[in-house]
Amino acid sequence: MNNWVVIISALLYLGILFGIAYYAEYRFKKGKSIINNPYIYSLSLAVYCTAWTYYGSVGRVSTHGIDFLGYYLGPTIMSALFWPVLRKIIRICKTQRINSLADFISTRYGKNFSLGIIVTIFCVLGIIPYIALQLKAISTSFTILTQTSGAGSFAGFWKDNTFYFTILITIFIILFGTRSVDATEKHEGLVAAIAFESIIKLIAFIVAGIFITYFLFDGFGDIFSKASQSTELQQLFVLGNNTSYSSWTSLVILSMLAVVFLPRQFQVSVVENVQESHVKKAVWLFPLYLLVINIFVLPIAFGGLLTFGNGTDADTFVLALPLHYNQNLMGLLIFIGGFSAASSMIIVETIALSTMVSNSLVLPVLFSSTGFKASERSVRSTILTTRRLSIILLLILAYVYDKAVAEHFTLVSIGLVSFAAVAQFAPSIIGGIFWKGGSKNGAMAGLIIGFIVWSFTLVVPSMISAGYLQASIVSNGLFGIEWLKPHSLFGLTGLDSITHGFFWSIFLNCCAYLFVSVYSKKNAQEIYQAEIFVDIFKHSSTQDSNTIWRGTAYLPDLNSLLESFMGKEKAEKILSNYATRYKIPMETKRADPRLVSFAEKVLSGVIGSASARIMVSSVTKEEELKIDEVIHILRESQQMIELNKELRRKSSELQRATDQLTSVNEQLKDMDTMKDEFLYTVTHELRTPLTSIRAMAEIVHDNNDIPEDQKQKFLSGVIKETERLSHLITQVLNLERYESGRQKLTSSSVLLNMLIDESIESIEALANEKQILIVKQMPDSMFIVQCDADLIQQVLNNLLSNAIKFVDAGSGVIKVSVHLNHDEIQVWVEDNGKGIAEELHELIFDKFFQAKNQTLKKPQGSGLGLAICKKIIEMHHGKIWVESEEGKGSRFIFTLPSN
Amino acid sequence: MKDKNKRQKFTLISILLFLLLSFPILSAANKIAYWFHIPSLYVYLFLVWGFAILLLYITAESKPGVKNKNE
């Protein structure tokens, strides 16, 4: 295919990438973030699949068979641990404003900047070959597609297309990766572009797979049955050909660790994470992506082996197969897919490394040097320049490595060495977030030993085979010492070189980390950070308001420090927002310790925690805290939380008690007025009969001459009024007894029918006298109720005598009936009297209601009857009410619960 | 409580997966045998993989049960 077609296509593709990144940033400025989306997050994690996946997996199959799946099954296992592990790391990074792996480790172990430097150097050395590998993939695929002469004839970088691609990618990274000094700010455009690249590489690879499997061959079955005819190829169907269970397991573990601790993975999964909850989708979407992209690896590999035999470099099968059948367009698509896989990795890895190099390596050294002053106005551009320069430097290093060393190796072998490098961070990080005992010295010892062993067992051999070191080291051991052979350290044989190197480095690393941690002393800062990291879910809510800083600081100094890093406007906004939130006075010249802590944290986001500490201490005078003081502060803040909870509980209890008291008081007041009213009406009621008694008695007393029959009349009047008086008094006493609760119910099972019969009997004489008809209507069944028979009888009597009072003599009809309604028995007493107005339906059950309504025609009775009835029924847990319309009679109903 | 429960589920899944993908269970499928012409190890690994994704999907997306509603 023509050189220029390929170059223009690649340029076009890069143009689209620029467009997407630009659009995403544009949208973000409008307030609509594209990357704030769990699907974009999951896709961005797929930056794990590099050119190594794209071309290298197939290459690996041709020599090692199925074991390439270990690289993707490891991450699948790890994604189950995303929830417990990754989410914790994300939370820590968000609250502590951490933006790189190096910063994470250095912050955890007391913001120690030498640890940050070690991690950074380690990362750069471990990852540069990996970036070089991507460049190699681009150049190799380019060579195959254009069918120009092989990579061996390197004629100077100005004639090398990879060189120009590298420059373009560098521009892209600088444009979209170093926009803001605050490295905790998300790279909107970049992440959007990465997610897009993940889609492109997936589509391209699947298209290639379908084409090779179903068009060049006749499906999976066909390829596999053809391959199975060759005993040589058959061996690739199982583990055991160049691989063993031990190397399979080490591969799975290596890739498990890599998927979290590779700088690019840390960048996309932690630093670029917008919301913690996105992890939930990624947990299953990310492994699903890995599964899909791997389905066709085996068919492609066997297709290639069947077509080309072992003659062609298996790394190139994906591309070579379609080209072999003259499918140039398909070849171009596959090239673009591989290009996207490689470029996405380069972009993210470089960003992550440049943040580390600038924040953990260059800036701490720069800031702690005596000549540097924080107030220099150029400080922001210094940071950005440092970051840009480190990007350029990293890519130059990768390019040089690619040209000088990488040409000698297959894709996979380089990648695995990088995996083993980042796996060295696992003890310090995993230990750091779950074990408070991990110390700075332990982490340092572990990392250094791991690094040395890794270099010796994995890097030295590759240097030897590239011709930079003497081959005698491998055969005779270092300095001729037998047990210092890189491939069989301390005499351990039987493992392949990666497993061997990984085993020794991680084993010694863990031992050093654990033992040195246990046996070394920790300083106050370390203890504090350990507490924060391990118990992050407990602390993240109180963290902002609690601080262990003590010393003297002046607000203007702090302000100008922040200004020089963030710009005047932003610095002021951040500080005043924080001050308002925690009600910190800003007028004083002296800065509140919380503000100092906060400023340090904000600066950490820009220049890393170690540098931030140096910067803040340069403008403040800090007193050193002793260990027991730190512990005291931590415990205090814990106790504060407990105390706070207790206090809140107590105060809500108090509130409830107050409410109760208020309502009781209201009741009491009501009752008091009721009592007054009652007393008033009672006396009033008592006076009425008393007045008439006195009047009649006076008449008889004063007039001796009145006739005998008249006298008799007055005297019987006196007797009647006296009866009424005593009746009234009895009623009042009764009512008082019911209301005070002194009346106890003497419940027994009573036959309601009998009770009603008795009541009617007792009142029948009166009814007959007025010629009133009493009708009884009862269902056939017997009703047995649990009640105080005397009291219920009283109610019945009351209702009946009331009815008799209100119906007209001669035409009056009273009907008594019993109804069963669900779990209660209703007794109805109906009459055809003059009825009761609707608005009085409730009032008539009040005490002395009649007396209070003098407009009503006053009939006989105390006015307490219905009030007493109501009280009695309520004591039986029943209800009493009236249904009536004026002029249409009334119906009194009371209910008793049935058993 | 809810979070702890989920953490336990995920940790269990990862241990189970690790065991399914290690010696000795793996050796049962690691033979030159075929299932509809497709190598048995290949089928086994993809089946475990698919099963893992399904399990992760169910665990990640499950809503907290009624019991946890008050938390």
C-alpha cells in the first residue's frame, strides 16, 4: 500500500482524536462533562489493552499457546477487587488530593519525598521500555502495511515515520494533558479521546477476527480442527508448552497487580475518576471488554500459523493475514486499530509519568533548593514547563530505547518486565491502605530491594542479550559467584525467567517491607497518615475540619503562596469558601491551623504532597508535634465524633420530653377551665331546684290560710324537687367517679338480649303511661358481651328514658335493635321524635349541654345523662354517637367490642 | 453494613475465580480434548470468564435488599 495513504490516514485519525478531545473540553466549559459517565470510565480503563494486546497476544499464542489469556483473566479477578481496593484508593486520593502513584506512596508514608523519588525513578525505568514497545508496534505495522524494507535498516530519525508520529502524539499530550497546573483536575479531552480509542481498537480487532475466522476460514471449528491435525500446533491448545502452572499463576498475579498499579491504569482509574460510583459499572464492563477483544486471538493466531507456518513474525499475523489475501482496506483499518491501541497507551502513560517526574522528582528538589522563592510570579509556568519538558524527555527516551534495544525483542517479553516492575509497588500500597503498621522505612527498604532484584533478574539479562553487558554474568553469576546468576538466583531453578524474577523480587520486597516496618520507629506524620489512609471511610467526613498542624502562620503569606500557584482569583475563592464553610475568621493576621492544612492539601493537588509540605513550611513556622500528641489528636477527633453523636441523641431526647411536657401542660390547662365551667354549671343546676323548693316552702310557711289541697301540692312539689336535687347530685358524683378513673369495671360475660329486655321492662310502665310503643328487634342469635352489666344497663336506661322524653305521647314509637358489624356489636335506640340538628350531634354528649342551651325547650333531666353514657361506653372501649335529622327522629348508637 | 456486605461478596468472588483459574482445578481442563472441535481449555477459560462477568454484574448492580432499606 502506498506510503502516503497510510500516513494521511493516520494523520486523519489523529485529527479526529484532536477533534474529540477539543469537543470534550468545549462541552466541559459549558458545564456538561462527557467523561462523567460510567461507560466512558469503563472504556477508558480499557487503555490496559495496548498494542501488546493487539499484536502481541497473537504472537504469544504462537510460542506459548493459550497462556496469553492470563493477562486478561488476572484483571478480571482484580475487577472483583475493584470494590474493596480500588474504591478505597480513589477515596483516599480524592480527600488527600493525590494525583500519581508516587505521590500516593510518599503521602502514605509521612509525605516523604525520597520515597516519591524512588517510585518515580522506578516507574520511569520500568515503563519507558513499555512505551518504546508501542512505538515499535507502530513502526512495525507501518512497515508491513506499506511493505517497505524492514525495521533493521534504520536510516536516521528524519526518515523514520515513527519519529513524526511521536512528535504528533507529544503535541497532543502537551495540548490536552498540561492545561492546568492543578493535576487533580480531570483531563476531559484526553479521557474522551482514550474512550474513543478503546472503541476503535475493539472494532478493528473484532472486524479482523471475523474476517480471518469466517472469510479466510470456515469458523472456529474449521481453524481448530485444521490446527489439531498438526501435533506441533496441538501442543498450543494446552498449558505446558513453554509454560507451566507456576508461570501461568505468576502471569495471572502479575496482571492482577498491573491493572491497578501501572501508572496509566492508576491515572485513568483513580486520578481521572469523576465519581466513585462509576466503579460499580466498571466492575463488570471492563472484564466484558477484555473478553470480547480476546475471542478471536486464538483463531487469528492459528490462522496465521496455518497460512504462514513459523516463518513470519507471529506478532504481525493480524495485519499480515488480510494483506496476504490483498485486503488492503481491511489492513488499513487494522493498522488504525493498532495505532489507536498504541497511542492511547503512550498518551496516558506519559501523562502519568510526567506528573510523577514533575511533582515527585523535579519540584521537590527545585523547591527545597535555597535559591527558589515561592513568591516568584513565574512559578506556575515553571510547573507547566517542567511537566511539558518531562513529557518530551520521556518520549525521546522511549524513542531512543525503541531504536537501540527494543528491536531485539518480541512485544510480550518487554511488557512483562514492566509488569514485574510495577508489581513492586503492591506491598507498599496494599499494605499501606489496610495495615497501619506499615512504615516509611519498611516501604523504602521493600521498594529498593524489589527494584534491585528486579533489575538484576530481568533487566540485566536483556542488557546482555542486547550486547551491553558481558554474557558471563548469566552463565557464571555476578563476579563469578555461583548463586548470583540472574536466571537462577540463590540456586533456584526450574522457573522461567519472568516467574523467577517476579518471585524473588516480590518475595524479598514483601519481607523487607514487613520486617523493617515492624522493627522500625515511626514519626508523628507517618502515624497520622497511616490512620487517615487505613480508616479513610471513617475520616473522610471529618477530615477537613481536623488537623494536626501546629505553629505560627500569617494569612497574607499563605494567601500569596496559593496565589503564586493557582492564580489570584482562584486562590482567593478557594480560601474564602473554606473559611466560610468552617466559620474561620479571615480578618485576623494569624492564620487558623485548619487553613494552613487546607492550603497544604490544595497545593498537593498542584505540586504533590512532598513539595506542598516544603512550600507551606517555607512560609510558616511549624512546631514539631510529638507522637503522643498526634495520637491524642486522632483519638480526640474520634471521641469528638462519638461525643457529637451522643450529644445529638441526648438533645433529641430532650426535645421529645419538652414536647410531651408542653402537651401535658396544655391538657392540664384545658382540664382546669373545664373544671371551672363544670363547677359553675353544677352550682347553677343545683340552685334551680333549690330555688323552687325554697319558694314553695316559703309559700306554705307564710300562708297559713291556703287550702289543704294546695298545701299538699306545694309539699309534693318540694319532695319532687328534692328528688331531682339528689338525682342530680348522684349523677355528678357518678360522673366524677368515671372521669377520675376511680370507677372500676366489674366485667363479666353478659347476655346482651337479656340486658335489653330488662331495661325495656323497667321503663315499660312509663311508656305505657304516655302511650308510647317500644319495639324490639333482635337477630336470632344470642349476643354475649364482656362488660359491666350494671353500667351498660344504665346506658340503656338513659337512652330509653331520653327517647321517651322526646317523642310525642300517643304516636311515639321507640325501636331497640342489635346489629353485628365486623368485630363489634352495635345497639341502636331509635325514636320518631323531633330529631337533633346536625351541629349538635357532638355537643349533646357534653356535660350540661341542655343547661347551656337555654333556647331549647327545657325538658326534665340533669343534662348529665349522655355525658355519663359516653364515659361508660368509652370505658368499655366502645363508641357512642347519634344519627339524626331535624324532624325525622333520631338514632342513638353505641358499640361494644364483641369477643 | 450494606457496604461491608458488598465488599465481602466481591472478595469471595475474587478468591473463587483465582481458585478456578489455578492448579489443580485448571488441570482438569488442560488436556488435548475437544468440545465441538474447540479445545477444551479454551472453552473452559471462556466459560469461567463469562460466569465471572455475570456474577460481577449481578453483585455490582444488585440493589440493597428490603432488610437494608433503613440504613
